Amino acid sequence: MITTYILYGSLTSSDVLEISQELDTLLNEHFA
């Protein structure tokens, strides 16, 4: 989680939103 936070820190907030939405989709598909 800390590494994710650091990675997000180097991106703009819009990039973070895009990436987190992608991750949510991937996780939902994987654990569905």
C-alpha cells in the first residue's frame, strides 16, 4: 500500500483516478 501511495504521489490526481478505476475493474473481474 505504501508503494502505491508513493507511485500515486508522483502522478496528477486525474491520472490517479483513472488508474484506480482501472484497478477496481481488474480486481472486481478477478475476484468476481
